[in-house]
Amino acid sequence: MILPSSALVWLSFLVSLGLGFLTAFYVDYILSLIGFWTTDLDGLFWAKDSIILILGGTYLPLWIYPPLLRRVLAFLPFQGISYTPVAIFVGQIGLDQVARAFAVQIIWLVILAAGSRRLYASAIRKLAVQGG
């Protein structure tokens, strides 16, 4: 593998990697907040990990999926966690397509952040502290 020589590719990769990290954080945070209503989160985290590995482009790159499934997966947040940064790095997503990839990642960040704030507000109302 040849490393990219363009500083713009490296910068785009690092920005996308940061956005992917934040997306993964918010997905985990939302699942953790569900712990206010359930007693065991192991199954949810196992399912989340499996979904991200399969539908997020970690096991198989997204371009290998059938076109219809690829179009559906393009609108989900999972690709932004690992596939998008790696695809930018290896040149699968060209510099002319980076703005669209960033937009999808940022839109999902806003959606996940807003959802987590609402879920957190609900969780705090549910919280009951015993003792003194």
C-alpha cells in the first residue's frame, strides 16, 4: 500500500476520522443511556458491534454490496465510523466527494447529539437515588 502524498488527503482523513470517532461515541452513549430502563446492555452492545462491522464497511467495503443495499447504507451513520475515513485515505472517496462524505457524517452527528440530549433528559427524570 502506498501512503497518500497529498496533505489535503491526510487532512481530510484526519477530519473524517474525528467525525467517525464522535459518531461512534454518540452511538455508544445512546446505548448506555438505555441502561436507565434495562438491566443488561450486553446484548445491545453486541448487536451494535455486529451491525457496525457488517453494515459499516469494516468487514466488507461498501462498494462490494449490491447497488440497492449500498444506497440504503449510504444514508445510515455506520459507514461514517470506519468506512468513510479509510475510503478517503485509500482514495476510494476522491477529494471531489469529500464534502459530501463530511456532510453525511456531520448530519448524523447532529441527529445523534440531539437524540442523546433528549434521551438524557428522559433518563434524568427516571433517575431515583436511594440513600443519603
